[in-house]
Amino acid sequence: MASIRPKRRRIEVPLSIAILFPLLTLLLGLWAFALAFDRNPLPFPDRHYQVFSASSAEALVVMEDVMQSLGLRPRFRVDSPNVQRTIFANGTIINQPDPGMSARLGSHGAALGFVVDDPDATARSIAANLRERGFEAESIHDAEPGLPIAFVRTDALAGSVLVFRKHVLRMGARPDPWTPRTTKQD
């Protein structure tokens, strides 16, 4: 007599898929967790940002401490000959420009920062757009020599400038991890 019991089908999964799928799922979950808690270990997404200028080197140290006390984690220290800056995990930048850079850009306490493919062309285009609309605007390309950064000084913003830079992966070497500053200029 023949069995009327249905035959069970076996599903075979290749070993490589059985290993890779859970591993990739775990990595994706960890990355999502890092993004959710503002600890993205990757240089993307590279978002637009805001920059605030401290009034002195001592004020920069104090502002770093204040921001840390409010739960913001410093991520990078990106100092150049013209600017001492700390980049926080949320994208906020606190800097202290040297007097020469302040003279070149004018007195400014903040900046709206944008990530663009071509900082120089974008700054020229935005400055022209602002002038067409009746505002004073000047694109500045030599405030930080050697870095792909351009600025627009305009009266459309009170005490602020616009800054344009390339994506972090196109800026050159990876920035140094953040290290605490002292009240003396480091």
C-alpha cells in the first residue's frame, strides 16, 4: 500500500549565504544604532553644518566644556594655521579664527556651512545670486589656503558668513581625533 503522507521538501541554503546574511544584518543593525545615537563611525552622510566662533582661545576651551556638559561629544580636532576648531558628533563646529582670518572675513560669530562639489564655483554663484537680489556679497577664496573651502561675506546675514567645502572624503587626510585643549593656545 502506498503512503499518502506528503513528502517533505528540503530547502538547502548555501553555506556562504547562511553566514553572510546574518553577518550583514548585524552590521546594518549596528550602523543604524550608531546613527540613532549620533555616533556614526563613517564619514557619511556628510551633512550641512553650523559654525560658531569663540572670542578667544580660552573661550574655545570653555565652550568645548560647556557643550560636553550638555551631552555633545567632540569628535575631531581640525586645526589649521588660521583656525583652531573642534567638530562635534552632531556636526556643530566651534572654532577660534586667528586675527588675519577675521580681518579677511570681517567680524562674524557664526557661519552656515554647506557640503558641495565645487566650493569656489558655488561661492561665486551664491554671491552673484545675493547681489542680484540687492544684497552686498563677496566670495572669498583665500581665507584658509590649502583647504577646499570658500566663503561668502554678505549683509543678508547679520554677523555671519556662508562657508562651502567639499565632502569630508575629498578634504584630504582624515582629521585628528579630538583631544582636550588647555587654556593656553595649543
